[in-house]
Amino acid sequence: MSLSRRIGVWILLLGLILMAFALRLHRIAVQSWWWDEGYSTYLARHGFLTAIRMTAVDIHPPLYYLLLSLWGSFTGYTEFTTRFLSTIFGILILPLLYRAGREGAGRAVGLLAAGLAVLAPAYVYYSQETRMYTLFALEYLIALLLLARLMKTRRWPASTLAAIGVAEAAMMYTHYFSVVAVAFLNLTALLLLLRQPIEDRRWNLRRWALAQALVVLAYAPWLPPAYRQTGQHSDERATFPTLPEFLSLTWHFFNIGIREVLGKTGEPPPRPGFVGASAAYGLAFAGALALALWSRRRDLRRVPAAPALWLAAFAVPLLLVFGITRWKPIVHPRYILMLTPALLLTDAFLMVDLWRAQGLRRGPTRLLALALAVAIGATFLQGLWIVYYDPAFFREDVRGVAAYLTGVTTPDDAIVVDSEEYTLQQYYAGPSPIQGIKMRGREAEGLAELQAITAGKRRVFLLHWFRSVTDDKRFIPFLLERAGRLIDHREFPGYTLWVYELERPVAMPPLQPAAVNFGDRLLLSGVFYETEGHAGEGIAVALRWRMPAPISENLKAAVSLLDAGRQRVSGMDWMLMNDLHRYTARWTPGEETTTYFVVPIPLGAPPGPYTLTVTLYREPDLKGLDILDEARNPGGRSLVLGAIQVDPPRMQVDPYGTMSGIPQLPAPVPLGDGLELLGFRLSTSAVAPGEPLHASLLLRATHPGLPDRPLTLELLRGGEILGRQQGDPGYGRYPVSRWIPGLPVLDRRTLWVSPEATAGKAEVRLRWGEGASFSLGTVEIAGRPRRFEAPPFDIPVGRRFPGVAELVGVTLDRTTPQEGESLTVKLVWRALNETPIERPYVVSVQALNAEGRLIGQDDRPPADGRSPTTSWVFGEFIEDPHPVTFREPLRGEGRLIIVMYDPETMQRLRAEDGSDHILLPVRIHGPAAP
């Protein structure tokens, strides 16, 4: 190459480096440090000894932190200076990519690889982050460059082997996932040795072994902490990805560097345009690679050695990491970002190779090369825009949190972070102490730390980082709610801030003994709940569980607050976790653990008695577990914990956001002198005859002493009333004369649609007393088909629940159910009600064994809810199938009984003979008892 062309190449390379600098410095300090960066700067600020001591119990080794500490001693610690060190490492990747590409496949490949690195969003992102990932990629690239040089020499120079050893040791002291890189380097060296003549092989093997022994010797001081930490670090609830999931996630991540852009597995990505471009890039890459290999299919020795090395250096460690996920599923894609230089070199080689193709295939191959280039460009340009300008994927705003706290906290306050805390303290300039508290696996110690920092304090600011998993049981909110009340709630990017006002010292209350069997899965052995609370505040609840035997299900608990109408006005649903935050499928039989809940009371909840309940269920099918008595007979699925007295609110703020689900009107609507409607919500826009229509009304009195006039909710069509509900608010317990002016009142009403209503639209209207009514909108009444001729059945019954229905007949799909089989029982009812039935009764088909013990059942509204009893009209027939499942096998002869009960009170209807069930005139049979 002439001198002028050589100079031109160097000018072009220098231009690429300057462009890379510009892109990496653009907006480098706009975002604040996030948690990991704060941890890095914390270690660096405190010097070498602190960095070594703390990384010995961390998930990353110390080299990067030591370099950052040395760097910071000259530059100081700001977002710009600390991130600039990563920028330097990221910039150094460019000339090394050029060098590797030039030595392995020519200057064009080297320049193109460096050009791709200039625009790679992941390189820009991590060159602007105070972490070790650009250093890790640089170290691996150096090792690959040196290994490629060994491939060209018969006898390996000691200097090159020493340099590879230094790169390996540096990687091992930078990141624990260097194990896959070092494994690949040694595997490649072994393959090279096997292809050499015996004399060269012996010579090189001795030198390679010596170099690797020195690497092991250099790393020996760190082997104990490395072994300990790599064995411990895991996410107890992480799932094992499939190979397609792993490859897809990793590929897309390498093209952006931000995991959140890709969304959750199985859900649509939040930025589908980027993911689509990245997928096109992947398809073009696969096509280009396949074509390159196909063109050399007759002689694979024609595949250039360096490109083969680059491809293997990307693919082999990637598959090794997938193997690691079989053992430890928590592998963030950034941990293997060091593989991307090999990918960019492969990209560059494929494009140049296809472009230079000769012969008849020149046109198609150039088109494929161009498609690959266009796909990469579209992916990288979209990715750069997201990195720079998409606020949805900015780093957490610790700076904004600190500025707010600095402005509002006093010496009488405490700041608690529900994880280890290293970042906030580097921004916060206020007078309050800051304490990071980890609760996972150390609840007693965490409680003591919380008690110490809150002693004598008036307020506690609890900060939750959205990635934190150290208090997933929500123990700290439980303790603070128990000690006081939540008075404020604010959201910052990446953080949630709760402010509590303390009224008593933080303490763990004693639990009262209990013994409740939930479906033979879990035993409730202890209960605590606050028996009184103010509207707008929370009720603290603690439940202790014991697992008698292993289960394969992850169970969730729903703690609910029910009003006088048995409607759920509030609640908290939470996965059950033990002290190590493991879900129930991973609990140890016999262990006991306590779970914590805070149930908000709606700000507008009318004062009076409420009911607190708990239900356990499996989340996939939302099916609750039966509560079993001593004879293991089910007694419902919702356990009443006790009564709660709700008092009027002490504040007008709504920190729990309990009223956010009620749409507000643009302006209050006067319903009369002194009463306003602030907002409302109807439960549905379509309802069937006989079904309930629930209305939530947000009301307010403007002055005291209002007259006690009832509120009336009506469903109208023309002049015809299709449904009406009338009475004082709060189920008649909170008349407007008792309201506190200015405070909202949430009134819940249930209007039953007439069972004889015909299909069509109807209007919902509300009025107070005899005043003018206000329209709440329209609903569509969808009629259902009715039959007044009996459908066919096999066995006549002819037994009645007087005033409700006659069980005319029944059909069984089998009378000898085998073990593991269900039994379908189809009932045929004839409605006997001459007036609408007011309660939506549930039908229970129960299988009893020869001793009369319940061994199987199915409970559901008639026709699986399609024909509720409130919709029945006199004389109509209803087909009502029930798939009865058996919780234990039927041995010998069994019987079937039919029960009809009120789901709210669990009270059974009486049959005409005075019993609480109807016995079917049929027997079922199982294998004889042994």
C-alpha cells in the first residue's frame, strides 16, 4: 500500500475515533448515577482496601474498582469523570478492532468493524456507565487479537503468551463470567496444538501450560471469594430460559444494551420497531453466514482462520453461558457483553466477503451484504435514539430523589432504603440519617436496624428502588404502618417514596395462635391484624404459615376488606414467600414463616364495621383453596379473620391512591343543596336480566346538617323502571346528616336488573331525595334464551327448594368413576319463584363415600353463572352441568347430594322435607375398599 493510501486509512481511523468520542461524550452526564454506578463510586471513594474487602463478598471481582479508585484520585468523582474512564476503555476497542480485522482479513474488514463499533448502541451506553463492561470487552478483544497471532506462528513467542496470560488474569479479576472466555481461549489453544507437528506441539504446549499456570497463580489469592460468591449469587425465583429465549434476548440486548427495551418474555416489547429491526439484522446475519459457508462447502479449509476464530469466539462462550443458566438462571446479558467485538468482526468480514464475491452470484451476494448493512444501520440508529432520548429507558433519577429529600427533610426525620444503599448518600445534602436495610434472610437484624434509625424520629421516608428484591415480603411497610400512618406517596423514575408519620416505636406485634387448614397445602398458625383504622390509612396484617408437606404450587394470598354488602372495597394480593423470599414450591416441609400485608382503607369509606378475610389461591387459574375442618370437609375458601372498625379520615390526602379507580367528573354535579357528585364508576356496560349492576359513587357534602334523604339509583327505559336501589349511603348506616363537610364519601350500590327486562339499552340515573336525577350513562341489556319445555334427562328427581326451584331430573356421564377421573352431573331445574329471587345462590354437587364423608364436589352458580338465580322466572327450565372432581378416590358405594346456598352467608336453603340438601336417587361406585 502506498504511503498516501496508508495515510488516508489512518486519517479515516482517526475520524472514526473522534466520531466515537463525540457520540460517547454526548449527554454523558445528563442522567444521574444509578445503583450499580453508585456502588462503583462508593468503593472507589473509600480506597483499595475497602474495594477489596467489599468485593470479596460481592458478585464482581475488584480490578475495575481499583482502577476507578486510582482514576478518581486524580479526576475526582462526578458523573462525567467516573464515566469517562469507561469511555476510554470503549474508545480503545476501536483501534484494536481495526488491528484485529486488518491482521485477520484485511484493512476493509478492520475499518468496517471499527465503524460498526462507533455506532453500536451498547458500546455508547456502557461507555457512559461507571461499570466494568467496556473494560471486560477490551480485555477479551486483546486476548483474541493475540490468539489470532499465535495461529500464524509455528513456535509461540513467550511475549505473546505472557500477554495472553495478562489479559486472562485481568478478565478474571474484572468479571466472573470471564470463565467462559478463558475456557474458550484454552480450548482453541488445544485445537491449535493438536494440528501442529509433534516437535512444535511439545514446544508450544510447555510454554502455554506455563503461561496458564502463572495465570492460576496470579488468581490464586482470589479463588476462595470467587468460589464462594459464584456459588451463592442467584435469584431464588428466577426461571430457566429455553435456548430460543436465551438467544433471542441476548441478540437483541447486544444491539441496544438496555434490557428493559425488550420487555418481559412472552409479552409484546415496548419498542417493537427496534426489536423488529434487530430481528431483521439477525436474519440477515444468519443468511450471510450460511451463504459464506455454502460457498466454501467443498473445502472448508478455505474458510479464513481469523474469521473462523471470531465466529467461534462469539458462539462457543455464548453456548457455554447458556449451559450455566441451567445451573444458575440469573444471567444478565450485560455480563457477556465482552462477546460483541467478535460479533462485529464477523459482521464486517461477512459484508466485505459477500461484496467481493465473483462470478454469477455476485449480484445476489452484494444484495445480501447490502441488506445486512441496512439492517445493522436501522437497528443501531434506532438504538442510539433510545439510548439518548427515550426517557422511558433512562437510568433511575437518584439525583432528583436526593434533591427532593434535601429540600423537605429535617433532623427529626429518617431516610430508609429497602436495599443496600450507596448512591443516594453521594447526592443527598440534608440533615437526616440514611440507612439501607436488607430484610431477605435477616428479618430480625433488619428490624433492629429499623428500630435504631427511627428511634426518636417524627417521620420516616421509605425509598424503594424498582429493582430491589431485598424486602419483597414488604416487612418494612408493615412495620411502619403499624407504628404510624402513611401520609405521602411520590413517584420518581426508578424509585417510589413513601412518607410515614410515626405515632409509636417500631415493633413487631405478637401473633395470636390459629389452626386453619388450607387445602392440606398450608396451615395458618398465627394471626395479627389491627382492629381499627381511619379511612385513607392502612390496616397492618401478619399471617404465620406452616407447610406440613412439600407442594408443587406457588400460592398467593388475598387479604380483603369487605363492606357491609360483602363487597371487596380494598385488599392486598401477594405471593407467599419465606424468609429467603422463596415461593411456596421451594419451602422446606415443617418450616414456619410470617407474611406481611397492608390493606388500605379507601379514603371515602363510610365509617362503621368492616370484615377482614384471607383467601389462598393458585395464580395461574385463580382457584382458591378449600378451608378444611378436622374431618377434612371443605367449609368455603375465604377465612374471616375478624371485624375492623373504620373511623372517619384524619387527613384529606390519599397516599395509597384508593380513589384513583373512580373517574372524576370535570366539575362537581350538585344533586341538591349541599350534596355533590364528584365521580362514579359502573361495573359494566352490558348486563343480563337478573344480574347485578354495581355502581361506585364518589360524593361530598359541602356543609353540615344535611337532611337525611335517601339516594336512589334507577335503571330506566322510557318510563319503565327495570331496576331500582334506594337507601341511605353506606348500606343505610351513614346518612348524609352525619357527613363531614369537604371529605369524600364512597358509596357502593348494587342494582339488580329485573329478570323480565328485555334486550336493549337502558339509562342509569341517580337522584337524592325527590330532587332532579343525574344520568350516569347507559348500559346494554343482553337478554338470554329461556326454555319452558323440559330438556331430556336420565333420572327423574322431583324434589324442591320451596319458592326457588324444583330439581326435575339429573343425568350422569358415568356411575363408576375411576381414580383420577371427574364425574359430570347435569341437573335440570324448574324455577318456582313467582317474584324475583333476590340472592344469587350457588349450587353444590357433593360426592359422599359410604361413611358419609365428603370426597368430591363442584360449587358454582347455575349454568356456570350464565343463568343466575336472580334471573329466573317462574316455570322456566335451566340446565346446570357440574364437573365433580374427587380429592380422594371413591371406594365402594357412594352417594350424591345437591346443596343450594347463599355465597355471602354460606347459609343453605331448606328442601321441602326440612333437610339442607337433596339426595339424588342414584348410587355411584368405585373399586372395593381393600
